[in-house]
Amino acid sequence: MKKIFIFLIVSLLTIQNSFAEFNTIAKQAFLIDVDSNYVIYKKNEDQKISPASLTKIMTSVIAFDLIKKKELSLTDKFTISKNAWRHSTKGYSSMFIMPNDKVTVEDLLHGIIIASGNDACVALAEGIAGTEEAFATLMNQKAKELNLKNTNFTNSSGIYDGNNYSTVEDVAKLSIYMIKEFPELYKMYAIKEFTWERTGGKPIKQGNRNVLLYKDIGVDGIKTGHLADSGFSLAASSKKYDRRVISVISGTASMAERGRESIRLLSYANSSFDLIKISKNTDAISIKAFNLSDKKINLRPNKDFYLTIPARQSNKIILEAEVTDLIKRSIKSGEKLGILKITYDGKLIGEIDLVSEKNIERVNFFTRFLNSISYFVWG
């Protein structure tokens, strides 16, 4: 193997501004750069909280998963039980469903995601699993599948229960899963208002409780929450210049405070850190071939690689390719022939396989014979 130092060819996906120390008055906070999976800031991230309406993220994920598997459709209708209806009469957030209404899954999801309706959560849970308890079992199975180690669900809405708990880190992990696995369905979280043509009454128009959606800061979700024991919480996701950042906070004192602190977190990520992309479509690295139909083999990274670093520090990144010196056999497209090592500030932070961009065959025996003579004579 030989080493080749190559020029840094990367994409800066953020606007660069000042870098400063950061803190938040939220009792718990978690801030992550999604593509690089880099945790920019954390505070009491594994401390158990009552997730309140952040629970509804998992409720929608269960439905999204079934829709993706074609086991459930947005046009399917569920009959509303008295049990679900009662949740609209107890002072909880509600989409105001009525007993024996037949409501589509799409409307129930809008009621959950936009209006934060507890009644809609129970109706959806009963429609999918028969009972809310059985639905909570599905929620916990998914939490285990996603390795949410500090999370347990006992209901679909987030109504207070000492055994219904999570952490800001687990909520962030769940949110990332939802956005990556169900990108089209996730778009529901960006809807600012919806009107439900309910049975036996005038249509109800309700707005999204996530105030960040109404500000021009790239936010396209996710969910607000509030309970007396855990304060005001908010999971927020912003996408700017193809860069997605997620913040989750809990333990703020008011709606205004949770909005302000969430904006501070997202702004801190975008202004004080750069997301750098090393693209699999970057300029090829060429290595010599012998007795092949091409005299050189072009290599590229087999995947995109992202890293998050403090702003204006890209000069500390070094890319070093270790590749096979001389290839004498047929090569298949995608075959690994080297490694691209990424070093930041003197520390190795990642490696990417370098693979051939196409098939290259050996030449015939006669040509190989002539090439060997030429190599022997001329080197």
C-alpha cells in the first residue's frame, strides 16, 4: 500500500459566524447534528423526564410504520369510542371527536401532530391495537428496537403517569428515526393548521402549537409538551442548507422560555459549528494498472462522510488515501482498493473505503506478453 495526500475537497453546509461558550436555562437539553451524528451540546441528557406530549412522537411513529408496511392506510377509518371521547371533555388538548364518529387515520394523525389532541391519540391507539394498553406495548417494543434505554410508555398521549418517562436524548434519537424512515409522512409535522370536517357540527380549524414553525428559521417540526412535574418541553428540528439539526429541551418555565431556548440552541449549532461533507462524488483518486484495459483505475469513497467541527477550522482536516500501488488483475465496480483516512486536529476521526468506479478487465495474453517485455525494457 502507498500513501497519497489529497487536497481537501469538501462542502461547507453552514454559514460561519462567531464561536462562543453556550449554556441554557432548560433543565435538560440535547442538541445534535443529524448527518454527522455529532452531539453539539448536552445537559442532563439521560435524566428521566415526563415527556408529556413528546410521547405523541412515538404514537405517530407506530402509525407511520404500519402505513409504510401497507398494514394501515391514511384513508382507513376508526370508530370513536366513549373512552376516546372522554379525553376531549377533561380539559386536555383535543381535536374534539365525538362518540361513534368514523374518523380517518389521516385526520387523527393531524389531530395528534398539529392540535396535540389526547382524544385523537386514544382513538388511534384503540383503532390500531384494540386498547391503549396494547398500543403502549407496541410503543415499548419500538423503543427497545431503537435502543431507547431510558424510555417507557404507559399511554399514547403523554398524560402524566410515573411510569411514562423518557429522556431528551432518547426523544432526539426517536425523532431522527422518524425523520429518516418516514420523510413524506414527517411532513405532517410542518403543517401550521388543519381543518377537520367533523360529524354533526361545524368544521374545526386548529393551529399547530409549535411556535417555531411560524418563524423563518428553517424549523419543520417537531413537538411541544407540558406537564407540571417536568415543565415546558420542545423537540425541534431545523433544516438549513441541507443540514438538519435537532434540539430537545425540557424543564423550562413557560411556553415563551421553551421557544426562546430552542431558538438559541438551533442558532448555536448553525452559527458556531460547520457541518462538512466529504462526498462520494468527489474527484477520483487514480492508481496505476498493469495489463488491464485501462491504464489507471479511478477510486472514489464508497459513501458520503460528514463531520461537525467548530466554525472556520476546516484547515485542520487532512485527508490521506492509502491505496494499492499497482493492480494487475481484473477489477469489479465497487471493489475496495484502499482507505481514505480523515484526520482532524491531529486525531483520526474516520475512515472510508475507496472503491473502483467501474469494472476493468485484463487484456488478452498476447497484449500482456508485449506489455511485460515493454515493462522489462522501459520499466
